[in-house]
Amino acid sequence: MRDNGRVTSATRQPETPARTLPPRLIATDLDGTLLRDDKSVSPRTVAALAAAEEAGIEVFFVTGRPARWMDVVSDHVHGHGLAICGNGAAVVDLHGGPGTHRFVKVRELARENALDAVRLLRDAAPGTVYAVEQTYGFNQEPEYPKLHLEVPDVLRSAEELLGPDGPAADEPVLKILAFHPELDPDAFLTLARLAIGDRANVTRSSPSALLEISGPGVSKASTLALCCAERGISHEEVVAFGDMPNDVEMLTWAGRSFAMGNAHPDVVAAASGRTVANNDDGVAVVIERLLTERSRA
């Protein structure tokens, strides 16, 4: 199902004195957050996720990864089995295992907007090269470096890839990736946001100058807000974890949020709390504490 309509603000609204509600949903990023640097999920974290679900707290994986890269956590989904992928561009049912992921919701990047973003960023930052992430396919420009553990389906210019006669023209575009070989990552992000404006949402999760460009208003936060609204869950009942700029909106929106010990400074500033690093099971540390508090209430 494609859905790219307006979302009631995914930015936390001012409210009267804070009240701490018992958590009903845990939203966690993967790379640099739930996963250790070797991309494994530690036994302690596996146990904490299972304990949360057993206690009636839903766990959502909320990641910039595409659906086809979700095998790393497919064995650890419980109950609903849903994950938010592509920085909010898709909600995916992970039940069924590798290769059988079902798209429940798609919030695509319109090709017109994508082409505008490509043009504007090329003008603002000459030397930028692109890849195109679709629901099932991945295509890139010939000059785009080998940054991903896969072989692209097609090598063509971004304009050709996004054109009406391009490959998989009937398949939704989830995001475009923009890489610059020389610019500072944070400077590139700032420049791109100024150049592209409201034509698309621009963020980053890589330590390199690699940007992720999605549809206007599409973010981890806005799609998480949609999923919570469908469940009657308020932002005050959400606990979120993250480490990079693509997590900032989600951490700001959630009632309680935790920056990892290894987090980007912008993430630390956005979160309401902090935990230890991903390699030290920072997500599990907080979940264990939350469950202990819940048992004592």
C-alpha cells in the first residue's frame, strides 16, 4: 500500500508538566544502536527484546536499512513482526524470513521530486554521485563508489534511472543516496538541506559524506507516529533509541529517548537521556531498567 499523505506533526508538541507513562512501544535504530559493530545482536539484547514483548511492550525496529538487509534481526521479531525501513519510507512485515518480506506501507519519493533534488544538489555540490533505492531494486551511477554489500541492478545516470523510461519505472522509489568524495559529512548535509528545501527530506546515517533523500515529510518519526496512531499509542508511551542524525526527529518525538554512548552530538542534544554504547548493549541496559521499574510499580 502506498501512502504519502500528510501526517499530523511528528514533532513533539509543548505540553503541560511531564508525566511519565508506562512504555507501550520501544522504537530502536539498528546500526550503531541495537547492533554491535560486528552487526550482531548480543544474547543480552535478544533476551531484553523478548522480555519487553513478553511484558506487552511492542518493539519496532526503525532503520535506514532497506527491507532486504533486515535478515540480521528477522529472527528477533515478535508478535506484529513489523519494521520501519528506509528512514520511514516503508513499513515491512518481517514474518516469513529472507526474501519474503511484505511491504505493508510505502511512502515513496516522487520521481519529479527526486529529479529536482538531483539537479539542485549537483549544482550546489559538483562531484555528487547518486544511487536509487526502490522497493526491491538498487541502481546507481557508474561513478558511485562501492559503499554497499551488493551489486547494483543497473548502472546509469540518476536522470536516466529516475526518468519515465528508466529501469523499474513502475516500482516506487524509497530514497536516493547522494555521495560526495571530498565534503565533510555534516557540511554536506547542511548544504543539501539548504539546496533542496522542501522538495525532499534529507538526512544521513553514515560516517562518510553519504546522504539519504526521501519524500517530503518522510522520516523515521513521521512513519513511527503513523504506526503508533494506528495502535492508539501516544508519543508519551514510546521509548526510542538512536545514534545518528537520521534518528533526531524520532528521538525528539518520543516521550523518552536515549542517545547511545557512541552517538553523534546532534543526537545527544535531541534525546532526553543517554545510555552506554552499542557495543556495551546500551539498548538492553535501558530495557532491563524499564522492566524493573514496571515490576515495582
